[in-house]
Amino acid sequence: MTQILSIVDVMKATEGFIRPMREGEEVLQCGLVIGVGIKERKGDELQVHALVLRTSGLRQTPYLVQIWIDMSKEYGARVIADESRECECPAGMSEKCKHIVAVMLHLARSLDTDLDDLSCTDVEQQWGAIKKSTLGDYEAKRLTDFCHAHSQKEVYATKMPEVTPAMEKKWSDRLVVCAPLSEFSIFFSGLRSGLGSSEIEEETACTVADQCEIARRLLTFRSWKALGLLKQWTTNKVLSLSPELREFYESKIVVSLQECVALGTCCQGTAEWKAARKKIMTSSKARAQYTYYVNRSADWEKRYQEVYHSTFRGNAFTQDGLDCEALARAEYEVKYQCSVFESGIIVRPELPWLGASVDGTVISEHGNVLKNIEIKTFKEGQRLSAKEMLEFGAINSLDKNGDLKQNHAHYTQVQLGLFCTGLEECDYVIYSQLGNPVYLLELFVM
């Protein structure tokens, strides 16, 4: 009993190429080499035939591999040269495809007594005989058949909130306000049919007036002591600027109360909203500068370019968060029986360089502004409810006690939103796309 080949024969056949060795070993380890036997004998020379399943199609007819071996030679010279290795695969002409290497590795681990002699029809019949048993090892199975797999909750079991006439009217009015020149607005205003002014136009005008009034109240509701200090600091800083910079600040940055009201009622994501954000310090920019302040080797010019000229335009997760904000607001209104005013960007005339995009402001039935809401949608919300995310500790913005971490970016967003609106309370809304989607964490101005 002798070993048919050695690893030296395999290495010589691959001519030092690593990829055929690696892939051939993987094919062999996966059990894709089947039905190896001796098809023909000529003295000490053997013609070995083997079937190798296709990795690209296990149910297709396997590749036939043929190798001539001279058992009288020393290891390293047993594979007969002159195109003695053949495979039916597209790379078989190279004589070192992964199927040939896999069979050679099998022979390097086999004795000559391990191989049976094959008749002329054995190879053709062999695949038909072992096809069912061989492919049984590769049958597709359901994940639930595995002991370690836990059943998933039905993702689509959640129920959308019932759309009430009041909700329909609110979103219809919002669309008209956001895009007054759109086909939707033109159609419902009656201008397309030549009707001119209509009741819908009057209702829309009332809606716009109400939104402007809410925005005006937010901008004049309360001035925190810190706002007065920042206003004085800003005045002193502007006086120290060069004439050119002072002119730029007064012409490009300074805004009137009327302009602030317009910004407060514009839709988030519009060109007007983006242009306003580009000129001011928002919560994300403020936090980026504040956390960088302790850097002893700070490069402020570089930092300015990174913060104010960032090339990041969002990804799938940020887009998912934006898509879910409207759903979260609607769920919040239904669950807590209130109205939520979606502002554009809140900029105080006293501090025109500072602003906040608030996700929503709760309005009482009497029209009083009550508190802000900050909506957060997490990746885990695609498979866990809001309550489950809290129980499993899947929300990294909360500490072990369930409180919002003061060193987290979300804390900065909440605090700046309260500062700009003059309100004292904010609901931190955790939204999930599954059942019981909304969970609240009440936060107050610090």
C-alpha cells in the first residue's frame, strides 16, 4: 500500500500559484469531490477519473477530471506531463484549475488500495446513482430548522395609525404651503381650471397665517439669561471686526423678525432651509466645535472646512430616519391627542448666527406652545419595538439609568432646540417601525 501522490506533486502541478491551492482545498473540504476511481491501467501508469460538483450549480452535471499518474516515479514526478491532466471546466485547459487541484489533493491523502477500478460505463452511471444522496447534503433548509436560530417577529404585523379627516387636511395644507407652485397646489387652489380664488385658498391662507403666528410666538416666547449674554458678546465681537467682515455680517447674517418667521415656517430639506443652515451655527456644528476646543494642536482652518463644507450628504440610515419622522409625528399626535407644529429652522433675531431645526413643537387645543419633541429612529427599530430597544440597551444615547447622556450629540440638539424656542421641556421620542412604536423620555432645559 503506497500513497498515490504527495503534496510535492500538487505544488509542482500548480507551478507556485497560491489561488488554485487555496480554492482546491476549499472544494475538497466542502465534499465536492465524488466518485474517484481508476479508469485505465498501463503497467505502472494509472488514469484516474473523478467527478467534481460545480460550485456555480450543484444540480448540474459535475465536471469530469482525468489525471495520468506513473506510480513507478518518485514523489514530485508522478503526474505525467504532456497534457495528462484534463477538466471539463472553462479553466481546465490550464491544467491547474481548482477541480484538478482538489482531486490531486484527494489523491495525496489516499492509498492506491483506496481506489476502485471503473468500467467504461461506470463514470456515466455514477452521477445518476449518487446524485440524490450527494445533493441531499446541500438541500436548502429554513432558518427555523436550525437549533440556534430564533424565530423573528413579523415585521409587517404593525398597524399604521388610522388616517383621520383632520390628518388628511393637515398634510394637504402642509403640501400646499411647502410647494405652492406644484401641480397638487395649483389643482386644489382651482387656478388650473380658471376658477381663481376658492374656499381652499382661503383655508390655506388661514393655515399659513396660523403657522406664522406659532413661529412668531416661539421666537418671542421667552429669552433666557444666556441669550442676553450671548447677544452682548455678539455685539462686542461684531464691533471688533474689520469693515469688510462687519458689512458681510450685517448684509448676509443679520435677519429681521419677519425673516425669522419665514425661516420658521419653511419646510425642512428645501433649498431655502439648506441655504439658511449653511450660514448659521446649528447643534451639530456647535458640538463639533465645542468638542474640538480642547484639542491642544487644533487646526481651526481645517476644522472650519470639515464642519461647514462637509461632503457628507447622508446615507441609508439618515434617509430612513427622515422618512420615519412624519410617521412618528403622526403617531405622537394620535397617541397623545395633540397637534405638532413642524418648524423649519428657528433663528432668533438677537442671535442670527445660531439656529436649531426642531422636529416638532406640541401645540395645545387652545393654541398654546407647550414643549418640543426630538424624534430619533434607530437601526434596531426595524426589528425591535421601542420598549424592547430600551430593555435590551440598544440605544447608545441613553445611560444605564435610561437618561439621555449629556456628552451625546442628541443632548446638544435637545438643549439648543429649547434655547432657541424658549421652552423648558422636550419629549425625546424613540420611534420603532414595529408595534407600540413610540416611547417618550421627558427632558428639561438645564
